[in-house]
Amino acid sequence: MPQVADLVSLQEHDDVLKRLQADLAAAQADLADESALEAAKVGAQEAAEKGEGFEHERRRLEGEIETLSAKIEKEEGRLYDGSIGLPKELAGIQKEIDSLKGRRSRWEDSELEILDALEQAEAEMTATASALAREEAASTGKGGRLATVIAGLEGEIEGVNGERSRCIERLAGPTVSQYDDLRRRKGGVAVTHVQGGACTGCRVGVPSSAQRLALDPDRLAFCPNCERILVGI
């Protein structure tokens, strides 16, 4: 096969490889991106910790209330068991009972507030746990889907690389070096075409002599403006 045709094929293979490699990188990045799952985990953890905090406070208040209730019961026993007859002492016991009941009432009000907060926290825990379960399922599904996509892209890349290697084998070493150099310097495009009398790489008009040379399948023509390899259509 003439070298010009192989250079055209080589450029086409490289264009396809560029697209496939970009798709592969995007799929791999998508597979590695677990930000939604991590956010769901954080949300569930924070909700659980908040719920645990409220539950701990509820138990603490419950203990305080039980302690005060036991003291009130003890003092009321002393007040009514007849063991104390002095009015002043009885009045002191009653005052202590009233104080204890006032403290207990405040603790009970606090407990009601905590119970409301705990109920909301439990609802949040349920919601975030459901969200986490959905994200875990989505992550598993995404992993399977992207693994298939990645395997397919890797297979395509391997096939195109094989075809590219066969093109290179048919080309002379200096020609390949020249192609690689142009591709590196010209944004990945080393081979362009003459279309409407202009180079498709730089959109600048090509002299008729260069256009005629670009039609020769056995000789290399170059765009006088951008220096790319020029091929006639």
C-alpha cells in the first residue's frame, strides 16, 4: 500500500484512539467517583451520632428524674409517717419536697424537649439510612455497568493499536518520525486534506502546485502554511 494511504490510515487510527482513550478516562473517573456514596455515608453517620447524643441525654434526664422521685418519696414518707411532730421541722420537710418537685418538673420539661428532638433525629436517621441504601445500590449498579464499558473500550483500543502497528510496519522509519513530530506540534493532527482549494487543517488556500502534489499517492505533500502532510481528496 502506498505510504500516503498508510499515513491517512495512521491519522485515522490516532483520531479514533484519542476518542477512545478520552472515553476510557471518563469512564474510569466516573467509576472512581464515589462522592455521592461518601456524602450519603457522612449524612447517615452524622444523623446516627445526633440520635445517639439525644438518646444519651434522654437517659441522663430520666436518671435525674428517677433520683429526684426517689428523694421526694423518701421525704414524703418522713412527712406523713408520724415520726416527726415538730411543726417547724415538718415545714422544712415540705419546703424540701416542693423544691425537689420543682426541680423534677424542670427536668421533665427538658425530657419532653429531648423526646421531640429524638423523634426528629430518628426520622432523619431513617431517611439518611434509606438514602445510603439507594446510593449503595446505585454504586453497585454503576460499578457493573462501567466495568463492562471499560472492558469494551480497552478491547477497542487494543484492536485499533494493533491496526496502527501494522500501518507503522509498512511505513519507513523517517516518515513515522516526521508524522509523530507533526502530530506532537500540531495538536494531534499531522495529516490534512485539500478541500475547496484550502487545507482542512489551517483553512488557508493551497497553491495549485501543492494541490497537484497532494494527489500523488506515492509522494508527500505539505501545506505551505501549517506544514502538515497534505492529501488530495
